[in-house]
Amino acid sequence: MDDRLIVALDVNNALAGLELAGRIGDAVSFYKIGLGMLTGGGLALAQELKDEHGKKIFLDMKLFDIGATVEAAVRGLAQFDLDFLTVHGDPQVVRAAKEGAAGSEMKILGVTVLTSLDRADLDASMIVPGDIHDITVERAARAFEAGADGVIASPREAAAIRALPQSAGRLIVTPGVRPAGAALGDQKRVETPADAIAAGADHIVVGRPVWQAADPRKAAQAIQAELAAL
């Protein structure tokens, strides 16, 4: 199993997530559990997949709050022996999260700019003017400087982030990945799995093209084959 592929279990609850993981079987070794699953038993699912099935777990919480609250939340989550946890890439948030994760193996990933956003969305949120690509790369650099183990960014920014001196030894994880011909859904800045890895991503996150497929295992295997051919 190639752990560069992370499948997002964006289904309703832990039972549906466990059933989906069972259908995918050994085609995937790394799963993402996000906010949508949190109230449906997401942490319990994370523990079962990790402890009973040997899977790696990426908990996508995108935490954002004052430093003391982020630190406390991350310290609590660190006890679950998870692999990745996301926080917003603001430097003060990253620093607090790293304090909370101290002593654990859990890696803190800073979110740069969501892959569902474009410049119009940033304008509506009163985010600083400028090219979205440049803003994403700058946020990545600042997250690295604050101690992030990696960043979340679209595949279109992966190469520029990988070129940063601060990126040495750090992870780049790219959502907004769609196999050729797949529907874009709510994603606006996307590339194929092969293009994302070639641009410098360490891991790609794929959700709907796998879990909405008639045969999720076959869909995951097709992505794995694309990565293996690189």
C-alpha cells in the first residue's frame, strides 16, 4: 500500500466510515477524518482503524482559536496516537499546536488557503489583496517558520512551496486532487494525482472520487496505479 494516497472518509458517521474502509480493504493505508464526521463518532472510528486495522489517520480539524485553547485541544488529541492533525496556518496557532503536540509523534499541518476558495472568496472575507498563489506560498513559509511539520495547500502551489528553503524536511499534503475526468465538486484549484506528486506533494487527499464510486476499492486502486507509474 502506498501511503501517499490519503482517502477522505467524508461520510455521515463512524459506521458508514468503517463499512467504506472495509470495502476499500488493503488498497488504502491512510485515511482522513474531518469535522463532518466528528459528531458521528469520528474519534472512535480513528481509534478502531488505527488500533484494529493498522491504518494511518489524518484528523482534519482545522483548529483555530486563542493559543491556550488550541494548545489544550491538541494536547487532548495527541493522546489518540494520530498521525496528522490540521490547524489554521496562522503562526500563533501553529506555535500553540506544536506545544500541545509536544512529546507525541503527531504531526501538525498548517492550512494555507482552502482549495475551495478563489480570489473572489478571499475578497468577500476581506483577506489581504494579492494573487492567491502568492498568498498561499507566503502562508506556507510563515507556518514552517512557526514550526509546522507540514502544510496543506492545493497542488497548484505545491511546486512553489517545495522550492521554499523552509520546506526542507517538511510535508506538503494536497487536497483538491481529482483523477482525470472526475467531477470537481466544490473544489476550484485542482490537479490530477500524478501532477500533484510531481509538483512536490508528499501526500494527496482524495474523497468523493473514491467514496462515491460504484466500486471504491477499484477507484482507489486506479489512483495507486497512477502513483506507482510515476
